[in-house]
Amino acid sequence: MKILREPLLHFLLLGAVIFAVFSFMSRHKTDKPGEIVVTQGTLENIATGFTRTWQRPPTKEELQGLVRDYIREEAAYREALSMGLDRDDTIVRRRLRQKLEFISDDLDSHVEPSDADLDAFLKAHPGLFKAEPVFSFRQIYLNPQLHGANLQRDESSVLAELRSRVSGASRSSLGDPFLLEQSFEKVSLAEVKQTFGEQFAAGLSFLSTGQWQGPLNSGYGVHLVFLSQRSEGHTPSLAEVRDQVRREWLNAKRTEAIEKFYEALLRHYTVKVELPEATKIAEVH
């Protein structure tokens, strides 16, 4: 199993596949380059593609039209290659690279991580899966445009009023009209950032619970805040986030395999980068 997971083996298999494909294509092109053969297998692929799209098999006339389009496409493709239209084309180069990477990725797709692999990955990358802090709070909004130069004085006055009121007393009359709710229950840090902005979220993280505090600044203005509950962030167990860890593990392995694939591929090439003269002069000095 360890040998099967080795990226170098995958690269060798990929090389063999590419060599076989190109040999097959070259052999057929060399034999009769001016002949286009629509094989039975090609006909089946054309009909299958139509069936998948339209949920029914093509009629005789539709199949004839599809075959005509295939022949025209093949002739145009060959003519474009003979004219060198594929060279120095960014889109073509990018598409060929993608197809090559897809083949490499397919060779690696059978690898399935064990729980030990996932647990090790979770411990090595706790930041990817750490649960965010969660907050429950109430806020009173003050509009800076309405208060002007008296904003700081009014903040202190409203804060004193909030702290002096007995528990359960209505506070809806305090503060200015605001589009959002006054109370927020069990919202994550990301949700707080999305609603109030980075500055408000950062200030909320440092508030103590059980009393009115502030002001905290947001994109709307200023807020006086009563933080009733805060759950600190924590690293979850594998059982809680197994699907997410598996997805990230596969992505990491895919990236690692691509890096090793290109590392092995580039061993067959000598790479020279010709720097502009201005860059060379700058480097000398």
C-alpha cells in the first residue's frame, strides 16, 4: 500500500499512459493522415453524450447531424494543428496543463485516509478547524450624525442610565433608531464581523460579561454593549469535524502530489530564465 501511494510511481504510470496515447495517435496519423475514421466506439460516445444531455437517444437524423459535426470538428482540429495555431496560445497551453494534472489527480484519487491519518492532520493544522468564539449580547446604538459634538457626553449619559436601571426594565427608548436588532443570540465571531465590522468584533472579544460597556465602534456608528455570554473557541474532536478534515486532507495530498509530479517532470528539463538587462544591472549593484 505504501508503494501505491508513492507519487513517483504515479508519475511513471502517467508517463506510460501519455506515451501510449501519443504512440497510438502518431501511428494512426502517420498511416493515413488524410483519412478521418469514425469508429463504432466514436459513434457510441456521440450517442451516449446526446442521451445524457437530453435524457433520450438521438433519432437517425440527429445522429447524422452529430456525426457531421464531429467530422467537421476533427478536420478543423487537424488543419489548425498543421498551421501551428496551437502554439503560443495561452488558453490551449492552460487547457493541456489542466488535462495533464487531471490525469495525475485521477491516479491519486483512490487513496483513502485512515482515522489515524485524519487525526494526525487535525493535530498538525488545528487552526483550520478551530471552532470560533460565540457571543450573546445586546446593543444600544448612537448615531454620530445626530449627536455631533455632544456624542461623547451622550455616550456617558446613556451608559450611566443603562447601568442604573433594574434588571428587566425596558431600554428600547434609549439610543437611536437602528436597522438591526438590539439582541443577538449565539452568533459566531465571523457573523459579528460580517454584521458590525472588524473593529466592533475585536472590541467585543475583550469585553467582560454581565455589565453594560462601551462604546464600541462599527461601520454604523457607536454602540453600548451588554455581553451576556461568550463561548471561547476550541479545537474540536475528529468525530465533530471528520468530513471537513477528510476534505482538507485530500486537498493537501492533491497539492503535494502535484508538487512532486512537477518536481519529477522538471528533472527532464534544463530551465533558463533570461532576465532583462535592466534587472541584471540592478542585481550587480
